Amino acid sequence: MTESAAARRYDLVVRGRVLTAEGEAPREIGVTDGRIAAVEASGAGLDAERIVDLADDELLLPGLVDSHVHVNEPGRTEWEGFASATRAAAAGGVTTIVDMPLNSIPPTVNVDALDIKREVAGPQAHVDVGFWGGAVPGNTADLRPLHDEGVFGFKCFLLPSGVDEFPPLPLDEIEQDMREIAAFDSLLIVHAEDPQTIETAPQTFGPGYSGFLASRPRDAENTGIAAVIERARRTGARAHILHLSSSDALPMIAEAKRDGVRLTVETCPHYLSLAAEEIPDGATAYKCCPPIREQANRDLLWHGLLDGTIDCIVSDHSPSTAELKSTGDFGTAWGGVSSLQLGLSLIWSEARERGISLERVVEWMSSAPANLVGLQRKGHVEVGADADFAVFAPEEEFTVEVASLRHKNPVSPYDGKTLTGVVRRTVLRGLEVDGETPRGELLRRGDA
Ligand SMILES: [Zn+2]
């Protein structure tokens, strides 16, 4: 231990089992002005205003970073909102979210719209919030100003997004925007399902899940991802594949990465913890696009994480009102799964069954998404990082009760499921998130 560490008095010292990049060990963490100022071995005797001793069954993790959240406010605040979404995030150990540019009205496709979002989000944020911009037909000239204002990158769709005010971007414009974005080294994040493939698939809907699954085949994703890779290769731009579901695409993604294409990939808790075979008739809480696929596909996605083909796990929390979501018909129901609060417990429950360590889980859900968006002070427990923590009891079981989740509309495919691993407390820049006083900050690219 350094002498200065012993002599100092910190604002906060946390003592107990801590997960850092060096692994899990008993440690003392000193926090000053919201940042981690010391990471010492247990017994160092760090002094502080406030000392927190973790219980024997608790582990201190870096706060999770969820770079794929649809908050929907303003404009569709009855679907979700900054207060409810950030409370749900905090309850799940997530200390940073990055909000998607669509489903809010206006969508975040120019600086005026970004300003509106920031104004609405600022006073309500219980965790830190960053923003993606949107790339839609005709807004290439808005991308650099949005970048200069601090968005973390730009989202586009290859096919209709589900809301009319956020249209898909044709491939020639994707290439044009990639060239623009490459000029300032930002990132294009893509919902990659090919519209032509879906048009030729059977579109027969009703309460049965198999009809919906057949309407969004793996081929649509495979073709869409191939198109994105081709353009990333040609332009040298950074591209990111959102919510990968089709395991068929893993070999071509791995190959592109080996070739030096600047490509990253995420997947989501629903693709890793649920399976098409188990989805009951009429259970439209499970509907999302791309769809949840078969058990064998799920196993291959886990392999893709373990071998590094997939970089991170984020929620794609995309709620709507219960009325729009719970129609019982997979053709009409809103597509999107609500899981912001449950991600860590879902992934840990599944990972431990598969013999995968909590350390890997935290890497996929915390440091990897922080790296994706370039937030260097997030996602790690180390000196200089923000003091964002989740206090996690990895062996405690609980049963999900949808009514007690903090997101706005009580719909979830996980209702009634028993999971392992409870987030007991969440700390944002050295202070426990209480759900009463919003202390979250609005993040800009390069800020933290
Ligand atoms: Zn999404």
C-alpha cells in the first residue's frame, strides 16, 4: 500500500469481496469525489467518513453499462420514461444507459432533437445517461453536428423500424453515412435484418410462436449482416451489429474480425436465456425482432461469446404499453422485450449452469459495453474510474414478479421465473441510488 493511501481520509471506503480486472479478492476501495481513489488489499485500514462492510455473501461489481435502451421519452412516455427506466436500471445494477434514438418523438436525428431529449432526461435520471443519434434517409449533414454534441454513434435500420418517423436507411445511404462517420471515427450501429428476405418469408400470424419465427428467418439476419460487413470493409468505418440472434452469422463475423474489419457485435439476455420451443401460445411478451430462436441456436450464441466473436450483452429494453404488447397475436403485438432490471440475474443464472464465471459475465455486461461507447471511467473497478458499483449476492435466488419491477408497464416474459443472483444495492459516483433523488448525469462522448 502507498503511504498516501494510508494517510488519506476518503469520502467512502467499501470493504469486502471485490471483482476487479485482477479477479475476485477481499479488498478495500477508497472513494473520493465520486471516483475510485484507492484499491487496496483487505486489511489496509483505509480511513473514511463512511465505511461500508459488505456482507459475507455479497460481491462488489463495477456498475453495468447498458448501451441499448429505448426510453421512448418524450413522445411515447406512456411506453417508458427516464424516471422509470433509470430506476429499473439502478435496481438491476446498471449505472449507465445509452438511450436509442427512436420511439421517442422527435427521434434523435438532429441536434434540436438531442437538446429536447437532454432537457427532458436531465432532471429525471437516476443513473448516468448517454445518447445515440439516428441515421435516417436525408440526414447525413446532421451526423457531424450530433457527433460534436456528444452522441456515442448512430443507429440505422435496414428495414422498417416499427415507427414511421424513423425510416430505414437504404444500403447506398448506409455506405455514404459510413464514409461520413469514418471521417470523425464514430460508429454506425445497425439493426441488420434484410427486408427482401423477410418479404419472401411466410407472413402468417396468430397466437402461435412458430408462425412469427418463420416470418423472420435467420437468413434475413445473415443477409443483412453480410451487407453491413461488406460496407464496413469497403469504407473502413466502425460498425456494430445490434441484438444478434442468428448463430449462423457467427462464422462470417469471426472471419471479418480476423480480416481487420472494424466490427463489434452485441446480443441480449432474451436470446441467451429463452428458447423458441418454450414460448407458450399467445405469449407476446416474448415478441422481439430479430426473434428468439431455438435452443441449439442459443447454445451457439454462448459459444460466440466465449470465443470472443460476440463482444457484449445489453438489454435492448424496448417496452410499449401493456395494451399494445399483450395482444396475444404475434402479428399485431409490439416487438420488444423489457429486461433492463433483470439482465445481470438472467445472464448469471444461465452462465453458472454452463460453468461460466461471473468475471466473464461482468466483462460482457460492464467493461465491454463501456469500451464500445468509449466510456473509459465506466465498467471497471480501478483507480481513476467512477465509483459506480453493484452490490451483488450471487447465490441468492428470487422469483420475478412483474408488478414489482421498476419499468413502467408491467409486462415481462420473465414473470414467475426463478433466477439466481440478487442486486442488493447500486452506487453511482460514490452514493447509493435511492430512487428518490435523481443524481444521474448526462454523458457526452469522451466525457467519462
Ligand atoms: Zn433496440
